[in-house]
Amino acid sequence: MAKYDDASWHYGGDYPNNLPIINAYTHIGMFLTWCIDRNLMSEDQMEEAGEALTQVRNRTLNGAEFLDSVCDGKFTTDDLDDTGNSFARAYYGRKEGKYASYFDDYKNLFHTSAGEFIVYSVDNSWENYERIKPVIDKRFEDWKTFQ
């Protein structure tokens, strides 16, 4: 098992005092929600967290809450199937290489009108998920082209 991300890496450091800890889960949770929507979850996750996966798909549980309650704040290779892991390795957090970085796309989408960006201040809402979803969809389609 390898970790793609861990909420504690974010709230365990130079985290803003005025924000709730769950905000450290938002960016991870949005990507995880996309993976759930695209049916890229591992068989183990489908067996162990089937009800929670359904709740995410039905929008009664968001990705940050899923990450917290089901994954203990950790987004790992055990969460995804082979296709999901291949894509996540190519895109999630990647800073260089052939593919764009999820974090860069997230940052570019959610910057403030003043051009500032504070990753943890993005509202954990379905509206914001619907804004990032087509960006990830496009990156996924581009990635599939090169496979």
C-alpha cells in the first residue's frame, strides 16, 4: 500500500487556526468522489464500504466525510482499482512529466478573485465538486488517449 495523500500531512503542519480540520480533507475528498463516481474503487472498498460509496453517489455523504470515516484520512493505492491507480499515479499531485497535476488544476480553478489561493479555504460543497469534476474528466480522457 502506498499513500497518495493523507489529511494529517495537511492539518499536522502549518495549518490555519481559524479553519476546521475537515477542510484539510476537502481537496482529497473531491478527487476521491470523482473516483467513486467513475467506479474506480477497489473490490475491497466496494465490499467493505458499499453503503458509504452509495451515500457518496447519492450525495448524502461527501468525499471529505468518506475519507475521514472510511479511510481514516488516508488516500491510498488500496482504495482504487488498477485503472484508478494508474490514473492517480499519473495525475494526482504530479508536479512534472507528461500529465497535468490535480493539485495545480485544483489551485487554478479555486483561486480567489485577488489571485490568492489557500487550499484549505475551498468550501467543501457539491457545487465546488461539480466545478472540478469536468476538469478531472478532461484529464482522464486525455490520459486514456496516451495509454
